[in-house]
Amino acid sequence: MNDLHATTFEATVVAELPQHLYRLEAEYPAGAVLTASLSLDARRIGVHVRTGQRVLVQRASLDPGRGIITGLALRQR
């Protein structure tokens, strides 16, 4: 399987956008930028995402520039 289409990967929150969207930057591929929102499960349990945090992301299958934040990464910077 190609690493570009990995199901879940880590990214850093670069900016908070309107309508509960976040701009993320992934380490691999280097400098990949995508827009993501919180998953329903993450909202339900009260995950709060802030700029600079590391998060777990699933890339959307039809639009590689979009994704869903599934939770916080264990390793923070």
C-alpha cells in the first residue's frame, strides 16, 4: 500500500478556521497541507483542538486535501 494513502496519520494543527475547521500540516509527505474537521466521536467525548497540537487524521478518500480529526496524538511537541 502506498504511504501517501495511509488510513491514519499524525499532523500538526496550523490554524483554526471558521465553521469548526482546522488547517493541518502533515510530516509525510513533507509539508502536505489539508483541511479537516473533528469526527462526531471526538466531538461527543469533548476533544478540544488548539493551534500547535498534534492530532490523528484520516484523509478523505475522494478529496486528498480534506480529512477528519479522530483524536489527539500521544506524542506532543
